[in-house]
Amino acid sequence: MEKIDINQNVGELFCEEPFALRIRKVCGSHEIVSVRDLCLHTNQDLIRFRHLGHKSIAHIGDILSRHGLRLGCLLYTSPSPRD
């Protein structure tokens, strides 16, 4: 597993892959600039984006998993209340 800077540009992460151009264009049109921005979205969020299908989303998941990340892994969760 390779570590990456989550502030890295999405275009650098998806530069030579089969779905790279499609992923970069969709991310650009939805103001997803960094890997951090991408990890703030879930699979369900991405499937709603036009021109991004299940294969592209699976590819995004594969690339992120190589770096120990996944879609939705940076979502804010509120702490549980303490009694």
C-alpha cells in the first residue's frame, strides 16, 4: 500500500488509467480538486454524477484502496453523546 498526500490533485492520481479522462472531467465539473475532496463523497454520491458509471466508480475505489483510502472515508461523523 502506497501512501499519498490527500491534498494531491485528483488529476495526478488518475493520469494513466483507462477511465482517467472521464474521471478527471467529472471531478472538475463537480469541483472535486483533491483526493481529500474525492474521499468526502460516497459511491451513492458519485453514481448521481452524469457521465460516471459503476465501472468508473469501481475504478476510483480500486485506485483509492491501493493507497489505503476509500470513498466516503473522510465523512464527518458526530461523536456519540456521553452519559
